[in-house]
Amino acid sequence: MLDPALFVYAVPIIFAVTGGVMAANRGRNFLLWGFFSAFLPICIMIVWFEKPIKEVKGHFRKCSSCGEWIKWKETSCRYCAATQVSIT
Ligand SMILES: [Zn+2]
């Protein structure tokens, strides 16, 4: 049997990793957001809705036309429908 106390430690670690990775994907500090997400899982939601602070290869980039943040692989902007220059 697994020690139930294990989950007490495992859950914040899962929150920390989830929040940290999402923050990193948005160009933010992995450790800082991971730390806060462990204690305040609401931070994960905050990071989720936050706009990236810089382009992160493979995750987010700026629309070349209107400047809104779109997913890296999107070929056209969801805000202004401008076709994006494809980046590999
Ligand atoms: Zn656009």
C-alpha cells in the first residue's frame, strides 16, 4: 500500500510542475510560478489566462499584423485572420 502521506506531498508537486511549465511556456519564471502554484493552485489558472511576455519558440508568438498573441503553430491569426509567416 502507498503511504497516504505521499499524496500530501505529491499534489503540491504536481501543481508546482504544472504551473511552472505553463509559466515557462509563456516566457515566465518557472521556479517562481511553480512555487506559488504549489501553495495557491489558483496561480495555475492565472498563468493559463496570462498573455506571454515574450515569444517562446514552439508555444507562442505575436501576430505579424495585429500584435496579438497566438499559438506558435497557428497559420492564421485568430484575432485579425492575417496569414502568418511560417516559422519552423
Ligand atoms: Zn492578428
